[in-house]
Amino acid sequence: MIPTDEGLVIDGKLPLWLWTALARAYAGARAVAVFEPRTSEAIVIASRDPVSPIGTRWPVEPVGGQRA
């Protein structure tokens, strides 16, 4: 279970129906963002946080701190 006081970034190659289901399932999180690998950013797609409205871009560090 995702804590409702934190944001969530989802990532991966998934069918559109699964992206939609994940976004709806985690709508209770403070903010839900989708990772955009071309820019190494996560874009907020749902939010209850006034600091991170929809469309906000979060910089994301790759796992291990290395860029591809």
C-alpha cells in the first residue's frame, strides 16, 4: 500500500489500460506522476498537493545515479 502522504512515480512499458488502472488505484496518494525517460522527469498526472499541481515536472535520478 502506498502512503497517502507521499508522491508516487510510475514507470515501465505497460498497456494503456494498465496505466489508467494504476493511476486510478493510486489516486489517494499525495501526487501520482509518470516517468518520461526522454527528459529524465516525472510529470504529475493526479494531485491532491497544492505544491505539485497536475503538469508539474519532477527531476528523477536514475537508479544507481548513472545516466544511460
